[in-house]
Amino acid sequence: MNLIDPKLAATLRHPADLVERGLAKATDLADLERVAARYAVAVTSDIAGLIDTENPDDPIARQFIPSALELVSTPGENADPIGDDSHSPVAGIVHRYPDRVLFKLVHVCAVYCRFCFRREMVGPGKATALSEAAYRDALNYIREHQEIWEVILTGGDPLMMSPRRLAELIEALDAIDHVAVIRVHSRVPIVDPGRVTDELVAALRPRRASVWLAVHCNHARELAPVTRAALARLADAGIPLMGQTVLLAGVNDDVATLEQLMRALVSARVKPYYLHHPDLVRGTGHFRVAIARGQALMAALRGRLSGLAQPTYVLDVPGGHGKVPIGPAYLGDDPDALTVRDAFGETHRYPL
Ligand code: SF4
């Protein structure tokens, strides 16, 4: 089934192109070819334009330009770190919690993030989308399971579908009475904002169900004016926007960067939703941050940002056991004297 819009011409997909554009070093080319043979590479023109080629530690480059470090695996890493496969009753569906399913329809993205938790599913040689028969079976599964209240379109990136195919899908889900909420997880408005056309926005407006859009954004510099305009088109259409961020070493693992990002998201009418602890994905050890560090960053954010701008720090428990909040604790553990720590680190007694 050809679900993918053909307009991808300007995207850089080969290490040699990255070298030619000055986004990677010629001396690294052989290593990068080895990485690209294993994990997909794609850098949109919007993202390429944001990269500071003078800065060897540029946080945008670090997310999208391949590195030889991806060839290094560390203990505990695996191909399916969040256990999707163990909860998949039919192809394309992950049914982990009774009231909601993931619907993984397309296996391609506008960019390929170097830390991606589904990198083994969207890599070279993988199918680009579900077959027509598997698509019908997945929809039937949702129809037959009345307990499904929310369908989460993920992937790959569901906004890689053409607006026409996306509209057909949203209409099919809207026709299932027990589906109240359709949630779309996408990086497209951030990395390829030109795809957020009026037609695409219209496709996200069903007659009955609510559509929510979670956008993946890791650094304030990703919110360029053209991206903010795309987000405004979505928000103006009445689509609630949420932000998902992955905590990444060398990208956003300091409090000033996170604060700036959360403020930029809220200013763009995107409610910060999750700050994900990085998953145990093969070849991504160089992005991993200690949980204690993530908790310290969250505690620091609490003193700097309003509740509106606070994400929940979450960990996907390996093995398919779902997400749990892992933010810092504010209550003391003395059973005789309840104590609570305030946003600035001071402890106070609370009457029992
Ligand atoms: S857009 Fe999402 S699914 Fe695609 S590579 Fe990035 S993190 Fe992975």
C-alpha cells in the first residue's frame, strides 16, 4: 500500500551528502557508511538549516547526524526496549493497557533520530507501511474491542501519510463509536513544518472523536519561526498540542536548556507532557543520562517554571511493563512526622 507522500526530495539520506553539505567530516565517511547500513539516515532541509556547522557539539547535529558511537552496544540494550512485540495481538497494534492501543501504521519518518527507541523497526530494509490486509485487520481489532477508548497513532511517523490517506484513517476511526480519542504522535511539525498544510490540518479534524497531537521536540532551537507557524496552524484549528521530549546527554541535559525548551513549547501553545528517560536502545549509550541526574534536573525545573511548563519525567519499564513517573520525591519518609520539600529544596513539617 503506498501511504507515503512522495514529497521528500530535499531530505539528505546518505553520509556522502552530509559530508558534501559540511554536516559530517570526510574522515568519518567510512564509519558513517557502516552506521547507515544498519540504521536509517534522514535529515530534512529544515533541520540541516538549523545545524551550526562551526560547533562540534551542536545539539541539533547530535540528534540527527550519525556517529560511529552507534556501532557500540552496551549491556542491557536491545532491539525492542519497550516491549511492543510482547503486546501485539495483530500486526500494527500494541495493546498494553485495556483502554488504549498503539496503531503503528507507517514505518518511516521525516528524519531518523539517532537515539530512536524504534530504530530497529524503521531501519533500512524494513517495510514502509502495513499491508492493505494488515491495515484492515488492525482496524477490525479496534472495532471488535469495545474497551478501546483511545487510539494512539504512532510509527514511524503517522504524519508521513498523505493528507488523503490520513483523512481516510481518521474517518475510519471516527466511525467506531467507542473510540473517543485519537492521539497522533509526530515529529513532522518540528522537523518538516512545510508538511503541515491546510489539507493535513483538515484531515486531523474528525466529526465526532477528539484528536490530540503530541509533538516530539528536544531543544528550543528546533522551534524555528516556520515551525512555530506550523504549530499555530494546528492550534488555531482547535487541535490540542502536547510536547514530548527525550532527555539526551549533550542535547538537553542541563537545567537552562530544559527551561528554555519548556518555555518555548508553552509559548508555542504546546503543553509539555513527558520528559522521557532515554530507553535502552542498541547503539545509544552515548545519549544516556543517569536517572539521578534526570531527577535533579526535574527538581531544579520545579523552582524555575510554572506548573503549566512542567513535563512528567517518565521511564518505560523494559520488557513492556509501561511508563512510570520517576521524578524526584517531595515527601519525607518519617512515619511520625510528615515532611515535605519545597521547590527550592527546603524541608517543612506538614500536620498529620
Ligand atoms: S521521529 Fe520518532 S519514530 Fe522517527 S526516528 Fe525520530 S524518534 Fe524514532
